[in-house]
Amino acid sequence: MKNKNKKFYYYKAVNQYGIRYSGCGVYNSYSALCSALNGQNLTILRAYPRFFWIDRLRLHQNSFIHLLTGLEWALSTGQPLSMALKSLEIKGILEMILQDVVMQIARGKLFSEAWSTYSELISPVVIAFFRQGEEAGNLQQGIQQGRLYLEKRRSLHQQIAGILRLPLINVGACIGTGYILYHEIAQFLIPILIEKQCKLSVWTKILIFFTNIPWEIFFLGSVIIGIVLLGIYILYLPYSKQKLKNFLFRTLPFYADTQYAHGFEILSRLVKAKIPLLSALSITQEAMTSLYFKEALLNLKIFIQEGGDFSDGCVKWSRFPKHCILLLRYGQDSGHLQEALSQVSELLAFRLSFRVQGWMRKLPLFFLGIVACLLLFFVKSVFIPLYDVLEELSRG
């Protein structure tokens, strides 16, 4: 559940004995925060709201995996939930969040309800596993399922990071090569060509043109062009948003494969945890980042509510494999939809891994070609004209 009307506050307070406290919480307003602290005999000293996405960047999912692992172990030893939460050795921002969760549980809230205010940080899927564990009378199993989901998501993120890391390194190498060639060679040799009034090639003129553009003007021009294009897109082309979402799915195979693999991994785990299919679709929709996939899941949910089959609702999805649709249909007809969802999830993960391996093989050759073109550009623009000048000087 998203807290659209609430804010995430950090605060510092003092009690009647002068002892200072630091904490955080999700409240409707600043006055609600003050009222809550006054109920605990605390006087607020300072409080400021924070955006969830800032702390999502700071709180890596490893922190939550560490927390759930410790909590799962503490519950397995027979400790009560309150004692298990207090026994965790957590520091920093997560410690303040955990203190707020403990206070909410002390007021009578369930474990899943206390964590639901932080669903944007941990994940609505993990909250659903907590809720299912409470309903089944086995919170430890719900925490275990949430931890396994976070570990699977971490593995998927590491795959994507591996895809992006190599292109960024190679782009940096290309930029560095161009910088060294220009500053160490071109900026000393081009003035010689101009001074000797030799005939400059087209390549040399292009290089001189780019080197004479100040970086401030180039950056400012890029920003202005970006703002203008964004304004045109927002104000005059609202109908193109759906086309853009379809374009991303059709032209970026990694984007589509990642979203499908992540979505079906969530859906299969939720259905395996005995969560109703429609509720599982809603939770999966909330956890997804792609607007296209969110709408696709919403349409699928409506289609099923109207009496349609799960597999038939996936037919029009862009870049969704047909053999996965056939597998879903077979599992649905045989009464084993959960097993079919699990198989589709594994197939999509394998497909993504296969694409990653192919991409990693092609990337070095691709960027080697870029470096070769860069070197060829400098040879044509600087070294060949300079050689001609030196040849003329030797003759003279």
C-alpha cells in the first residue's frame, strides 16, 4: 500500500529528563508527528520530511536481507517477536525505522501493518509475504519467503548491473582516449597546419569546429534542447506516451525481459504462498516499475474478473514469448497454474541470462570498433595533413 498522503519524517526529541532521542516515522502531517510524540512524553526539537527515493538509494536491499535473516534466526530460537526485534544489531537509518516498527507493534498493530508504512522502501511483495505468514499462523515462514524474494531480486539487479557496467567502462575509455589524443597531440599539431596555410581536409575542419566550441555553450545548448523536447512531449504529444512505452518494450529486449522475469518471479512466489491470484496480480502490479507492464497487469486482472483465462489475457503482451503462453494455458487447463507460473518464471530468467551472455560477448567488439573509428578520425584529421606539411618542408 502506498502512502500517497503521508510523509516520511526524521525527528529529534527530548523527554522530561533531558534525554535526547532520534527517530523517524510516516505521518500525515507535522502536527500528527507532534501529537504522536507528545503521547510518548517527548518534546520535539527538530523534524524534517524526507523523500522515500532518497532513502531507497541509501538503504541497499542487502540491509533488509540482513535484517530479515537475523529476525528469522531469532524467531527460530523460540523468542517472541518483540524480543527478536530488539535483539537485532542494526545501526543507522534502518535502526530508527526498526524502532518505529517496534513502537507500532507495541500499540497493537500487526507486524505486516507496521511495515506497510515503509512499503516503498522494502517492497509491497515482502509486506504481502508477511501478511500471508500472519494469516497462516507462521510469521517465520512469511519472513523467510520475503528474504528469499529479496535475494532473488538482488541477483536480478546484479545481472542488470553487469550489463550496464561494461558499456559505461568502455564509454569512459573512449572518452579518455579522445581526451588524451586531443590534449596531447591535436592541440599542438593543428596550429602548425594552420600556420603553414596548408589545405585542410574536411576531417580536420570538423575537428577544429568541435574543439572551438566551449564546453559551457555545449552543455547549456544540450540542456535547452532537452527542456524544449520535454515541453513538446508533455504539452503537445500526450498521445505518444503509449507509443513510447510500446517502443521501449519492442526495441530494448533487456528492458522487456527484465520486467517479465521480475514480474513472474513475484507472481509465482505469491501464488505459491497461497495468496489469491487477483490479489497477487495487484501486488505484482504495485511492485513493477514499467508503466507498460503495470497497465498490462491491470488489464489482465480486469480480464480475469470478467471471466477470461489467465493465458488468454497475456496474448497481446509485447515481446512476451508464445511458448510461455502455451505453457500457462496447459497449466491452467490441467489445474496446475502455480507450477506453470513457476516454470515460466524460470524460463524468462534463463532467457534473460542467455541474452546477457550474448550481449557481453558482443560489447567488447562493439566498443573496440568505436575506439578504432576514433583513432581513424584523428589519423585522417591530424597525422595525414601533418605528414603532407612535413613532406613539403623537407622538399623546400
